[in-house]
Amino acid sequence: MPFRRRDRPPPGWSPSSDPRAWSPAPAPLPARRRRRAATVLPWLVVLTVAAVYGTRWLPALGVEAPWLALVPASARDHPRPGVEEADGRLAPAVVPATPATSFAFLATQRDSTGATVPVTWSPCRPIHVVVDPTGAPADFAAQVQAATAELAAATGLTFVDDGVVAEPADPDRDAFLPDRYGDRWAPVLVRFADAATVPSLAGDVVGVGGPQSVTDARGRTSHVTGVVYLDTDLLRPGLTATPWPAVLRHELAHLVGLDHVDDPTQLMNPVATVSTFQAGDLAGLAALGQGACAPGV
Ligand SMILES: [Zn+2]
């Protein structure tokens, strides 16, 4: 029995009218002090303007505005830009073994040359993944590790296992959770959930997964975190013929940036009959691994 899978894709002194406030004009400053006062004011203006515009533009240049470090993470809605971002990609790009066209991207944008390119993860920083094993089979964390290893091989992206956490499923999870994960984008969360908690798992949907993206000061969008929620219905005997590790792969491919295809021979078909990545899936994943670095987010 086929089960549909779906992505889910988030003022100083002022003249007083009161004559009692009148006081004699202060004695003129010595010449040197007057010069200094006249020199300091324009510099204060310049530094203020630089701070305001630098906060916006320096990240796009791959430079962190140094004063951002003085603002506590809890007072921001985003981490310091460029956390863990290297000067170049962390692992080589992947050339798919079999050329194929049966794939689609969740989102595209225009690059600096005007070409249409997929929205991608930065290949120049690791993708952190945490697993909450609540309600999951005993081998859940191991299966997530195996699936992310497949994705790393297929994309040339680098996945880092941040281990097991206790984080409830949240259909509107914030991309930045400094109280839980510190001054960085939240790691990808993978766990089981039910429709009572994640309404998009209602009906015949057995998994939801996808990235969350941000746009830097230059208008370039990159994926920075995401979630994969597998439906607890997958664990009820006889309810589905689809093995949950196949749904896990499918949703993790959404997380990387693949959309559905009509081709029923591919894992990214919404009612897939295969359990592993096929030629079209792999070609799409390889392309999604070839995005630009993203120091500005
Ligand atoms: Zn899907």
C-alpha cells in the first residue's frame, strides 16, 4: 500500500524659556581643547555610520563585524555570521556516476551572473545533526548516521553528528536557538513525531522534512538548518509497507534541497516504491553539493 510522503517544506541642554535657567556663558575653552572637540565630533559620526553599515555589509564580505561579539546571543535573532565557515569547501564536489535529469530542486535563485541556481547549503561549513530518540527504534541514531553518510558521499557536503538530544518536535522550530545550542544556527533535528504535535503528518503523510534558509546582505539565500520528522505511524506493525529508513532517506534529501519528481523509479517520488537513492536522486544531490560558500550567514 503506497504511502504519500510530503515535504514541508518559517536630547543635552536645551535653551529654556525659564529666565531663571539663564547662566553666564561659559568661558571659552583653550584653543587646543576647542580643536580637539571639533575633531572628535566628525569622527564619532563616521564611526557610528561605519558601525551601522558595517554590521550589514561586512558579513557579506566574509568579515564579522567585531562589535557583534558585544551583543549577547540571547539579544539577537541570528548567530554571528560565518560560524565555522572555511575559505573553501570542506570536501570535494561529487560527479554523479550516471548522468540523469530526473530530479527537481525545492528552491532556486539567481547567482551573480544571472544564472538560475538551486538554493544550497554552504559546502564550506559542516551541517550539524542532532537526534532525539524519543519513541524511535533502538537503531534510530545509527540509521540517521548511516543515511547522512550516504548524503555526504552523494553531495560532497560534510555532516557532523552532534549526538542525542531531548528536543520536542516543533512544526515552527526557530532556526536560531541560542539557549539550547549556543551562538550558531540550530543543528538539524531528526526525530519521530505524530500528527498531534506536527499537524502536517496527518492523513497518509509519513514524514516531513526540509531546510530553513536565510538571505545575506547581498541577497543570496542559503540553507542553514532544518528538521526531519518521521511519523510514529511508521512503527505500527502492518500499517505501512514502507520501511522507515527509506522515508528517512527521502526526508533527508528534502533537507538537502531536493523536491519531488513524478518519476516513480526515484526515491524522491512522493509515493516512492524504491528504498534507496536512484540515478536522478543522486544527480540532484550532487548538484546541490556544488553551491557557493556562504560567509554572510
Ligand atoms: Zn517528500
